[in-house]
Amino acid sequence: MALALSFVVEGKSDAAFLRRFLPQDLRSARFFAAGGRMSLATVARNLLVHEGGPVMIVADADTRAADQILEHRGILRLALQHVSQEKLFDVFLFAPEIEVLIFEAPSVLDQITQGLSRKAALVDRGRQAPHKTLASALAGRSITDWIDALDESSLADLRSGNQATQLLAAVRRLVPVDPSSLLVGPHKGEGWQARKSGSYSVGVLRKTQSEMMDRGRELAKRESLEHTIQGPSSATRRKDGKGGEPRRRKDQ
């Protein structure tokens, strides 16, 4: 990241949840647990004053009422406007709680539920009271442990939900990504995809890795992008230089 992004959240469990949810290029962000809703603005103000931005407050709205969410967000933003430029901070409130991310991407719940009827009922309850519903469904297992066990494909599904998309868009406005790379990697176990770094939409799909690598080099050359090959876990396997040309070894 070009800038050191700081997240201010209510507690340590929210920090763990959010860190796991974020794409890999954002997981190096710093997280500060305010110890409760009342201290969110204080912690964020201190960061902005003493260290600068960008700073993102992420918290539970504890309501689904749009007018109440807008009011609470406005109060938090006003508290920060007195100490910093607006372009250096933002506030995102989950309606009603951060765990709603899971119920807005119900395919992730397949690891818990057995049968569509139960799953549909769980999703309905979960969108109303996500934390309580998820805790009950996990039957004593830690929510943080369950999130940590999700694979990258499930995490990608988690990021596709409505509020997840809104949060990531807000983060990218604070810390924009220079699309300097064309990323080539598996597409949810079916074929291969290419997309620009910082984008979550698939640009091109091909059936095989070989076809996608050839097409990726063409696109990278056309747009003067670095050509990066990723494995199933999004780990980088290989990088070609700008324009898709293979990198030369130092001893060549």
C-alpha cells in the first residue's frame, strides 16, 4: 500500500474478523480496538492528530434503520472533521453488525448448514441478528476460529456481498491501488481469470492456465502492466516485467 491505513474498530474480535476478511494487499493495515463504541471517535482523532491518515472507523450500527445509521455516521465524521481533512478518513457502519457479511454471502454457510430449508431460515434470521445467529449456528465454536479456517475461495465469496462491496469501495477511496499488475490465477476452481490489481471484477476468463497466461501476456503488453501469476491461495508464483516480458535473472 502506498499509505499506511489504520482501522479503528470496537473490539479485538472485530479486528480479527476484519483482518481475515480483507484482500491480501490490505491485511498489512493496522488495527486499533477502541474498547467500545463510545471511544471510536477518540481513538480515530488521536491517530489523525499524532500520526496522520488514512483512518477508517468500522463498527456495528446496531440497527437496520437507514436514518439512524446516517445520523450516527454523521456524528462520527463530524468529530473527525475538526482535526483532519475529510479525504484522510471515513466511517463505515454495518447494518446491524459486522457478522452480517456472512449472511449476505450465504454460500459461505454451506460449511455449517445441512439442507436448503434450514439454510434459508438461518440466512433470514442472520440478517436480523447476525452475531447471535452465527454464534448459535456454530454451537460453541469461536466465530474468529471459524473465519480463520475459511479458504481463499470462501473469503472471495464473502467479499461479494452487498455491504462487503460497499466497505471495500470505501477503503479503496481512502487508499487507491495503482493498477500496475495484471493478476492471473484460478477462478473458484473453474478455469483461470485475469484482472487488474485492486479490482475484484473478472476481466478475462479462459479454461486452462496456459491459455490464460498467453492471453495475460498480450493484455499486459498492450497496457504496460506487470504480469503476475498466482496460485490457488493467491500466493504469487511468478512475476514478469512490464509488458508481460519474462524477468531476466541477474546472472544472465
